[in-house]
Amino acid sequence: MKCRGMAKMADAPATQKRRGVCKPLIQPLEIRAEGEFWADMEEVFHWQ
């Protein structure tokens, strides 16, 4: 579930403009979940 701040940021004109430029350059992995753009990955390093 997205927090309200994330939803507000996603709707911002500057964010939409950035996504319009960047998203066509990103190739999503085939292992991503149905309906998702990003794939989960295993944590490799954990900084404390």
C-alpha cells in the first residue's frame, strides 16, 4: 500500500514529466509480479 505522500508525489507534474522521459529507457525484468513494473530482489547488503 502506498502512503499518501507517495501518491501525491506520483501525481506531481514534475514526476510525470520525469517518468515520461525515463520509463521508455527502462527494461523491466521478466521475473516481476503480474501487473508490476519493478521486480523484487533479495537484499544483498544491509547497512546499519
